[in-house]
Amino acid sequence: MIRFAPTVLFFVIFLCDVGIYSQEKTPSDGLTEKETQKLRNLRMRYGFGLLKITEDQWISPMERLRNGYQKRLEQIQNSFSQAGDLTKALAAKKAAAIYPDWETVSPDIKEISAAQTTFLNAQKELRKRRRESHANLTQSHVAELTAIKIKLTKLGRLGGALVLEQAIKNVASNPQITPISPDTSQGQANSNSAPPPPGFSEVIGGALPPNSWAGAQRVNAFYIGKTELTWAHWNKIKSWAALNDYDIEKVGQGLGDRYPVTNVTWHQALKWCNAASEKEGLRPVYRVRTLVYRHGISVPTVDKTANGYRLPTEKEWEFAARGGRSTDNFQYSGSNNADEVAWYLDNSVGRVHEVATKQPNQLGLYDMSGNAWEWCFDIYSVSPNYNRIPPHAQVGVLHPGDRVGRGGHRGNYVNYCSVGNSYYSTPTKTDSFRGFRVARNLLPTN
């Protein structure tokens, strides 16, 4: 059975007046320390009761695993030092410092190679666990909760027993409940009961890491296209748009139906999104004053309550490229090996390729690194010393009219394809490597 980290002991728990301990002055009264700890662990996983968790208290399984192997590398380093093998000791020290960026570690060091293999296998096992059913674990948790409920009933603590009875039903009926994390602590709905629209992945709300371009920004749940918009999909909407007052009939380029559409401006991408929305009976996102944005060069307003197609924001794009809440902190979207997930300068033969021919990332998204450079909605905002700043900043912004591009493209050096890299362009510019992918709001269901 999976056990949770001791950091659970430090979580601050606020219980409502019908909570498990509502009839007693102290949480442990009548229960053993082990039973009390077990309740706290299970409450953290399944979310019954109220729980506040700060980001510095949340340590993911991968973080604990990484810390463990860093300690192992330090032990290897010490053993080499004591044996007088300075070369291997320095290599182990270097590995611990850059961990888990293994590409620069000398492969002839057997101990480090073994640690690398063990770590990578553990990564695969953790990802496998996330995908597989948690039925056996859930059955064990139900048994534990039931035993504590029976004990509370015998102690006369009926309020707590009733809460646990309902918790048991919830756990048994949904064995894959997402553990509570900082991403849920502010009340943001993390998932929609309806399945994602065809061709989209649902991105559950969370936060970017602190080392992102503007810090640990929160990201609400949304849908994003699994692939870059294809030439076939562009043409399907373009034909309809030409008959409905849109001016995108003669723009765009593609090498074939399953290739990304390229040579589109930021404005043309917005207008295509509105046309696709109207054609499918959805509410268009972009408006100029009160009118749907259909033609001309304008900077439209955004209807945040609309359910139509749109460009992702920069933070949405990066969060999805990193794998959302399932991130493995890869350098590229889905891997630390660019050749597995990206078409770029060294492997593209100078052209874009069909979408979804490389490995997807953790959310099932293809080509977030390389192939076609992707428009985002945001202004590219940098300070006078060229540090990135949030797009709503108004003082000292350079490139005030330029828009963000993400992902790198088929002609870029590999470092331009990393999940943290961004660039900019005037919104009227087109290129044979410039495309986009679409997003949609994940709106609450009634």
C-alpha cells in the first residue's frame, strides 16, 4: 500500500461543525496516534473534511524520489572520495548538481549509470500508476475507514462516524479521485464532468513552477488541441468563412491535409477561431466593440465567458507543454530527448512535418516542441533590461505591440524548442514555420 510523506503532519486542518472531531475537544481523543495519522492521510488523498495546503508543504512523489537519488549520488561520491578515486568522485558530485539532467554524465561510471537506470525505471512506474486503476488501494482505504468508523460509533462519536460513512461511499464510488494539492486549495474546479471535445485534451487547473518566465502563476482548467491546427481543418472552416463576411479566404499554407497550417498572422488566427465557433454554433470569443471580429486588423476584446475557439494564453500554453499537473519537469514537451518529441533543425530536413508523428507529452499533446511555431494571445512583455514580465504590466514594456510565439519550429536550434522558451513577432507577420493550436474555456456545468 502506498504511504504518504510525514509532511502530512504539518498540514493545517479546518473541519466544519459536523467534522470527524466535532464532538471531542482533541482530535486524538478515543483514537490511537496511528489511527489519527491514518485519517489525516486518507483525508488528504480523498478530500473529505476541509484542508488547506501551502505550496511549500506539498512534496510530489517525483520530488521525493529525486531527493532520494540525489542522496544516493552523494553517498557514491563519498565512497569514491574515501577510496581515493578523485575522478569518479567529481563525476558523482557533478551528477548530483545537475540531477536529473543525465545527458552530461559520463556513461563509463557504473554506479551512476545504475542510479540513472533505477531512477528512469521509477519514473516510468510512477507514470504507469497514474494511468492504471487504483482499485486495490481504494479497497484497502475503505477497509481502514470502516474500521475507524466502527470504533467512533462505539465511542459514541456519531457525528464523526456519519462523516466517515459518507466518505467511504465517495471513495468506493470513485477510486481515481485526484489527491488534494495546492492546485485545489483556492476552490478552483479542477475537472469537468463532460468529456473533452473531439481533438482536445482537458488540462486540469494548477500552477506554473517558480522558475517559469513570470513565476508560479496559477492556471485555471481549460481545453487545448492535441495537435497544431491542420491544413485540412483550416480549409474546412475557411470555405465557410468566405461566405459569412470573413476575410481569410486567400490566406494560409499547408503541405498536405495532416500538416500544420502555416503562413497565418495573429489576426487571421483569431478570425479563424471566431469563424469555427460560429460555424459550430458556439459563442465567439473575440469582438471589436460589440461586433464579432471577422475582418480587418484590430486588437479585439476577449469574452471570457464564451465557449468558442481561441488562442491559448502564454501561461496556459506553457502549463500544457510541461504536462500540466502530471509534469515530469522535462526540458522539452514530453521528454528530455528532443528527438523523441520535436522536429527541429537537426532532424527536420528544413520543413514542417505531419502532426502527431512524434511522441506526445503527458497530456497527449503533440508537437508542443518544434515543428511549427505557435501563436499565443498575449503581448510579449519585457522590461528594459530584457527580463520577461507579466503581460498586464504597463511600465517600461518593450515590444508593446508584439505577440508571443511558443514551442520553437523546424528550423530552430534545439534549445529554442524547450518548454520555457518564448519569442515574439509583430502580429501581422507570416512565415512558412508559423502556425497555431486552439484552446477553449472549460466552463462550469449546470
